[in-house]
Amino acid sequence: MMDASQGYHQIMLALEDHKKVSFITSDDMFCYVAMPFGLKNAGATYQRMMYKIFQPQLGGNMEVYVDDMLVKSKEARNNVEDLEETFAVLRKYRLKLNPKKCAFGVSGGYFLGLMVTQRGIEANPAKIKAILDMGPPTNINEVQRLIGRMAALSRFILKSIEKGLPFFRTLRKVKDFEWTEECQQAFEELKAYLTKLPLLVKPIPGGTLYLYQSSTSQVVSSVLVREEDSAQTPIYYVNKIINGVECRYPTIKKMALVLITTARKLLPYFLFYPVGVRTNTPLKHVIGKPEAFGRLVKWVIKLSEYDIPYIARTTIKAQALAYFVSEMTGTTQEEVSAERPWLLHVDGSSTTQESGAGIMITSPQGRT
């Protein structure tokens, strides 16, 4: 793991651009000769340079994000060769490293705020400790701080939004803050869960990924997994809270919603790996029907970019995934009461060539 020294200052500016970054002091006018921090396109320029010079190594024995570099080797004996290849590129383009932020020959370390080890991707212990050391929030600001810390770990937390729903409700009462028993119970359950966060793994090159989906009345969630030797391990958890009209979606449309949400959030996975959706709902027929309308049309067009097979869900081969499916699949259907009838409205129509009928059903709660 390596960190570039002085960041953007290692990129020299063209002579004709010096006047564009000039500034005046009490003594004289000066200008930068290297790319300074603060320029609108400085980050993109630096990232483009790193991608260009390390292109042969990216995705193989190296990953890079701006000035953070990660050299990875499948076997310890290859690590020196991988480092030599990387140093040759750095020397060629005269890039310098910060020795205080470099570590070589280690089995794990921090990269982009995550703990990367030879086993997979783990949550940053410091971010976990920040929540474990918190006491029960006593005001809105502390609740917002808690939610922010949860968001930093959301990719590791099963149904993270549902776990945080009691905290979100407290934000509605800005003046009359109340930390309820429900909030305290959710807070304690969250801390208990953080002590056993799952290990996230990377996809296998050329392998197929699988997506499991679930929905409740307030949250839709999914988990992307890989399957190897009949074992399933999670890659990424995705959660979305639904509001307004989305809460009244039928279950099948909620499944379509979580699929398009996951495809947008995990776009690189959908572009570079075949992703199969394992579901027991007729999602394939809903996505593929030509008479789709409204928002569903946009989803169908977007999802048509990917060749997604829909596979019947079979036995769950991992305890964490079984817990995900059993916990997230709630009974959101309203119970039918004989004392409160449903209303059926029929508007028949006919012509000389064909006939039909439009039907509208209204529940006892007034939902159409």
C-alpha cells in the first residue's frame, strides 16, 4: 500500500497555463508551475494520469484511486516482482511516494477507508468502534451523527436502513426530541450486530454473481453474492428506504424497484460480470412485458442493457443469506376482513369488433 507525496503538485503545468493560476501578493505577482489543489478538474486530471500510466497493471496486480495505490499479489513470492513493476513505472514518470504512508509485504491494511486483507474486505475497526463507544443520543445532532456513522458501514450491514428506521423517526420531531424504548432497543441490537459484521469478498474473474432481493412495507433490500464450491458469500448489501407512492407498490413492483436501484448503485458489477437474479416472483414477466407503462418503462429500458437471467430461488447455501431472506420477507399483505368489504368497480366497453372491461378494486383502507 502506497501513497503519493505532495499529491497534485507532481503534475507540472504547461507554460501557457501559468497565467491562469497566478495570484497577487503585497510584494509581487506569482504563479504556480505545478498543478495546485483547488482547481475544478484537478482530481479528474490526476486520476486520468494514474489510470494511463498504470493501465497494464490495473485489475491485475494493482488498484489505484487518485494518490492511493494498492499492489496485490496472489502469492508472497510474487510480491517483489509486482513491486518492481510498479516502481519502474513510478521512476519512469518521476512520481514520488510518501514513505510514512507506505507499507510493503503486509497481509492487510487500510485502503479507501476499508480494511483490505487476503481474506477479503472488512469494515474499518475504527468506524465500528466509533459507534460502539457512543452512548444513547440525547439530541438531534447526536442522532444525525449516529446515522452518518451507520451510512459509512452500510455495505456491511444487513438491512441497514431497517435497523435505522427508529432513528430516522426521531428526526421528524426537531423541537420535542424523544429517545424511545424502540430507539434504545434498535441501538443495542445495532451494537450487537457490529461485533460480528460479515466479511465481503471480491468476484471471481469470469464467474457469475447472484442477486437476492427482499422487500417490506418501508424498505427494499438486496444482496449480491458469489458462489464457489457450493458456498455463497456476500459481496455487497444494498438498501433503500421507500416513501410516498413507492410504499403502495405491489410486491412485484417493489422487486423491480430494488433491482433497478441495485443495478444503478453496483453498475461496474453489472457491466463486467454476468448477474443472475434468484427470485420466486414472476419478475421476469413483469420486466419483459411489452405493455409496461409509466416509471416501469424507464426501468425496463435501463435493465435491457444487461443480460440478466432470472432463476428460481432454491436452497440458501449461507446462513447470512438465509437470515437476510427470512428477515426481510415480511407479511406486507393486508389481511382480508369479511366485516369490511372490498369495492369492485367495473366499466364495461364494447365495439363492433371487440369488447373488454376495466376493473378497479378498492381496499377497506381506500387503497386502489
